[in-house]
Amino acid sequence: MLFGLLPSRPLLDEPSITWLFDTYGWALRHFDATIFRDHTVLVEPSDRFFPGRVDSVEGMAQLICDRVKGYAAIGHWPTRLFDARQCQIDTPRLLLEGPIRQVSAGESDAAVEEAERLPIPYDPLLVNNPEGMIASFAHTFAHYLSTLASAPPPGGEESWSQVTEVVATFLGFGLPMANSAFNVRIPRCGACAPQPVDRQSFLSQYDTTYALAIFCTLKAIPNNRVLPLLKGSLRSFYKKAVKDVARREQQIAQLRQLM
């Protein structure tokens, strides 16, 4: 009976929750809230969202990369894949004549010189872990997108790595980001690290899952759509996070005003 008198443990500390809401507000102000409201979807790591098969590792990586770009509304960005085991020194600045994000793919980028394309690393070993590859590409594109904001993110530059993981969730990739925490392999160039290593995400899997709960609340996505696709160890936490987000009416209302 005494155990029932103990206070329940909070999901996350209050400053972390406030920071997650603030980061969503920052993303809505800088990365087209209309696209988020009308077109962004909860991307499922499934054949329905990533149809097609190819015979080569690079071809499979390209297929997944193109799909991620489409769901992120950046299909018009000129990119090129490279094997992350190879060193990549120079990263060109992303130059876009039109909008940063757009729902349609836009004009073909075939005329863009190879050297002017954004280099996108991929780990060939992830070809057998498509969800991990999806998360890796989503995080890379969230990084590039975040550099285009006209104001620094909440927490400043020192929170950059954590911010980009929230932005990846904001773009619709919360499921693969949460599911792959702690087991996505970080690509490293062959000269610097002969063997790839497992990723320790910059946000905890619980922070990412809470960010997913904010996304699904804003998009009115029911639990029965999310839970079957979320790894079992996070389902109980997710349900509690959704309830916690729902009770924060003022913070949700502030985000909705930006949409």
C-alpha cells in the first residue's frame, strides 16, 4: 500500500520538455509551417512508404535517399551519395534559387555540377537495416536544413546536434529516429575509423519519443497508428508522453498558432 503513496516519476525533466516545444516552434517559424500542416506525414519504415528493390547497395541507398527527400519536401535539392568509409573533406554551401522546401520535386537538377551537389554519406552496412538508413538520411538532411534558419536554435549552437534530431522528427521521421536510437551505425571515413561504430544518439530515445508525441498531437495521429510501428520498449513511454503533451494546452496552442 505504501508504494501507491510515492510520487510518479516525471517522463522527462521540465527544462527538456520546454526545450522540445521551443525547438518545434523554431522549426515551424523557419521551415514552412504550411508544408508541415498540410503535407508532412508520419513516415512509416515500411514497404508501403519505401517501395521498390534494386540489386546494388548504392542503388538501394539512392532509392531510400530519394524517398526521404520527397517526404521531407526537399526533392529539388541537388545531392550526391558517397560511401561514408571514404573521406569527404569539402562540403559545398547549399544554394537554392527557389524555396527551401516545396511539395513537388521541381525542375530536374541534372544540370547541377557534381562538385556543387550536397554530399550525403551512407553506410553500406545499413542496407540490411533500412530503418537505420532512413534515420541516417533524415538526420543528415535535418542538419543541412537547420543551417538555413535565419536565427539560432533554442539552446544555441552548443545544442546543434540535438536540435537536428528534433528537426528530423519534425520532418516526419520520428518513428525511425526513435526506433534506431542506440543501434544506427555512424558512418566514418576509412582513414579515420576503419570500422563503423554504433550510433549513440545525441538525444535519448525517450527525448526523441516525446518529440514524436508532440508531432503526432499536432497532426492528430492516433496511438493505434503509431504503437504497432514503435519498438516495444518505447510503447508505454509513448502513451504517457501523448497524455503529457495533451495536458500542456497552452504550449500546444502556441505551436498551432504558427501552423
